[in-house]
Amino acid sequence: MSMNSGIESDFDGEFDGEFDERSPVVTTAWWVACPAKMLVWARLQVRESGVADVLDCDGQVLVYDSEDTARAALMDAEFFAHDGLDDDDVAGWGILLEDLIPPEGEHDDDLVPQMMRALEVPQR
């Protein structure tokens, strides 16, 4: 299933610094959104160069000039930092915080199939 994550990047390669995917990753953070009873994940990585990139649910890598710019784009797309969530934040999603586990894998291709998941709707 493909879904546009709503995350946008204005990066055009013209900033002081250069995106180099070989630049070591210094931090990785998972972000999650829950539109229409779907869990949608995004992975934010900040590189040693200061450039940030976001892997979205469609497998696109969106590049930003800084971590702050990437975080703002994620928040604009209604994503929440996974490490900042508590039980009250996810109560309306119909999932327990302890069951909200980010995708796992060694390569982006391993992660993408796990980045969207339909939540079960309780039967009435």
C-alpha cells in the first residue's frame, strides 16, 4: 500500500554544506503519525555534516539543511517524535504505547514495508 506521507522538503542542494550519504549518522529518531487508523512511520537521521534526512513510508529520502528544518517538516505533516510520546498521546489511536514499536532492519529496503500498518478497529 502506498500513501503520501505529507512530508515535504524544499531542499534543492543549494546550502552551505553538501549532502553526502556517506557522512556518518550521529542521531536517529523515529517519528509516527496516525491518520485514519493507520500507523505511518518516518525515520529522521542527522549526519555529522549537520544535514538531516527523512526516510518516509514510500521509501523516499527527503533531505533537509538541518535537524530543525526536518523536525519542522515532520511536525507540519502531523508526525510526533516517538521518544516524546506518552500513554495519553496514543490513547485515541487505539494502541498502547508499549506496542508502538518502530520498524527494524539493517537497510532502508527492510524498513519501508514496515512503515505503514493498519490499526485494528474494535468490533461493536
